Amino acid sequence: QATAQPDPAVGAAVKAADRAHVFHSWSAQGLIDPLAVAGAEGSYFWDYDGNRYLDFSSGLVFTNIGYQHPKVVAAIQEQAGKLTTFAPAFAVESRSEAARLIAERTPGDLDKIFFTNGGAEAVENAVRMARLHTGRAKVLSAYRSYHGATAAAINLTGDPRRWPSDTASAGVVHFWAPFLYRSPFHARNETEERDRALQHLEDTIAYEGPGSIAAIILETIPGTAGIMIPPPGYLAGVREICDRYGIVFILDEVMAGFGRTGEWFAADLFDVVPDLMTFAKGVNSGYVPLGGVAISAEIAATFETRPYPGGLTYSGHPLACAAAVATINVMAEEGIVGKAADLGARVLEPGLREIAERHPSVGELRGVGAFWALELVRDRETREPLVPYNASGEANAAMAAFGAACKKSGLWPFVNMNRTHVCPPCTTSEAEAKEGLALLDAALNVADEFTV
Ligand code: PLP
């Protein structure tokens, strides 16, 4: 293990080079202090000073099988020895096998796979396919969503990070998806929320012109924006609206896919089949960059005789695909999808529910499988967030203090706006999860100090 002897001097050198030369995402470069990571295994990672962290963030919600799974590491090594790279316009064993294994698991007839290097590129290509398939330009996308940081994907994104990049949101129209806790429709229950959300979508379509809309894109369960489980019937309702108007339905499963929710895909929870489905992250637990679009037979047929005008040098990279093949096989052999469901139902949900009741700073608990969010509030009655909604995205004192308390105790949380998400690897054991919940419980005492 690279970390048997953590060496602070190495850590200091890594950090110094990072500070000098690495330009980090989403950050004011002078205001950050990235942890130097020496190694990781399973649900833990550690720094060069010997501090160990239980990872309740799965990186950026991608290490669904945990870090350094030996079978996946071995498969990457084996592929590197056999054929490290090859151009996309060839049939390559690991690429065909990854596509076959993914198509076998995607819902309905989403049986053709276009590979990308990550989630945003998958979204870019899904939108392009929808526009070419329909001959229409507009795309409807939800507020409180995240679809990636490239040109089209950031414009589709419905959170404040879009604002500085939103120079040309050509053809993108945002609408409100259901979220009862902060209902845009002032609904009193999930049924009302669903019905009003569907009516709002119908109205938006009517005023945008049904014949001008190429696609509706939704995260099956919005992740980064707060893990909001759509009310029963909502996604089926969107499916029906799309069918009625000939609109392509895109589900973005970049975060929710590949076991995270206790199903292979979150769409399976709702029995809904989109026309296009984007994936990344969990497809190979992020071991080598990979994403893609699963394409329905009807849309694939559009490009049978007409060339698809899009591609990437590293599309279906053999190393990334070998990692996907190994990851999917490991998930199947070890029953990891079921493990995520079980971890959620038996450990995370009851544990988090108890925590949520105990702490006045917790306004709502939402989630499924290994995919949970605690919405932190200053005041449970008014639901005033612990940071103002639509703030610049910077954590305020309360969230910063809470995050620092977690890290000091050895828990690595996923904190965004006024929420902390609990998204450990799906392979996290009951004992590890309970250890993490105890640390989270203690750190929430810090958040409680900021409540009214
Ligand atoms: N779509 C969703 C739902 C995501 O959660 C993300 C990333 O978090 C993306 C797209 C973008 O993926 P990537 O960062 O791999 O480009």
C-alpha cells in the first residue's frame, strides 16, 4: 500500500506543485487549500500526514464500487498491456463488450451506446442527437438541475453556476420540476405537486410552441441540486407529454445511474423509458474517464444511412471501456446494486431519519439507496436555508463550519449550498456507514448552533 508510511514531506511537495501549477475547477485559485491525497481503498482515503477519511461523497458521487477494487485495477493493467489505446472508428474488444453489457442493463430499447469521456459530453451529444432527429431546436430543462460544465450542458444546468457562463442560452428554456419541500407551485402534497408540475410543463410547451421543441432533459433524480425524488407518476407524465408532441425525452443518469439508487438505473425505480439516457461516473466508478449516451432504436435509425455529425478522439477508449467491463461484472458478481438498496433501506434511511429528528438544523431528509441529502435550515418552521437559496454558491459561515467539523472528525462530506449529501460507495459496509453516521451526527451539532 502506497500509504503504509505516509510521508508529510512528500505531501508538502505535492501541495506546493499543486498550488504553483494546477488550476482547479469551480474555485477562486488563491482561496483554496486542496488536501494532498496519498491513497485510497474501499470507502476510505488518506493524506500524507496519516489522516484517514471515510468518504461519504464517493469522490463526486462516482466511486460506486469504492476505491481500488482489485479486479478493476487488474483489468485496467491487463488492458494496458494488451492494447492501451485505439481510435474510435474500429471495433475493439473492450469497447464492444462494454457497450453490450451497458445495453443489456439500460431500460427498454436503449441498445446503442455512443461513448464519451464524461457526463457533460454525453449531454452535449444527447442534445445534438435530439435536435437532428426532430429537426427542432429548443430544449427544455429544469431549474434545480446540473448537467455539466461544457457549453450546452452548463446552459441546460439550472443552478447559479450557470450564470457566469450563460452568454448564449440559445434554444434553452427552463421550467420548474416538482420539489414539494420548496414547491414552486405552492402544492400541499405530492399528488398536487405532480399535477401542477405537469400542468406547468404543458403550459411552458404551449407557449414555446410544441413544434419547436426537440427535447426535454431531466435528471431522473436531480443529484447535485438536492436529491429530489420525483413524485409517483411525474416522470410517466413527462413521458406521455413527450410522446404527444413528438419531443425526445432525455434522462440524465450521470449521477443516479449504475447502482447509486439501488437499481441499475434510477429510471427503473419509476418504470420509465426515455429516448436517450446519459451516463458516466458509476459506469466504471470513475477509474478511467468514461461517459456515454444510450440511444433508442428509433433515434439510432435516424443515423443508419445519415452520418452522425459528432465524435471524440477518445470515444470508447479501450482502457476506460476495460474498466467499465470489469466494474459492471464486479457489480453483477458481488450484487452491488442490491447492496446499495440494502444499505439505504436498512442502515442509511433509519440512521439518517433519527439524526434528522434530533437536529433542528435538518429541515428535510430525502433519498434512496446510497443517494441521500439533508437539507439544512436556519429555521425549521420557515424553512429558511442555512445559506440563502440562489446565493453565489459560496458556503457561508454555517456550512463552512459544518464541513470543517466533518473533515476534522474524519468524515468527508459532499456539501453543496445548504445541503449535505450522504453518498458513500455502494460497497460501504454497515459498520462503516454507522461510523459515518455517528460522525455526521456530531458535526450537525455545529450546524445547530446557527439555527434560530
Ligand atoms: N449530469 C449530471 C446529472 C451530473 O451529476 C454531472 C456531474 O456531476 C454531469 C452531468 C457532468 O458530468 P461530468 O462532470 O463528467 O462532465
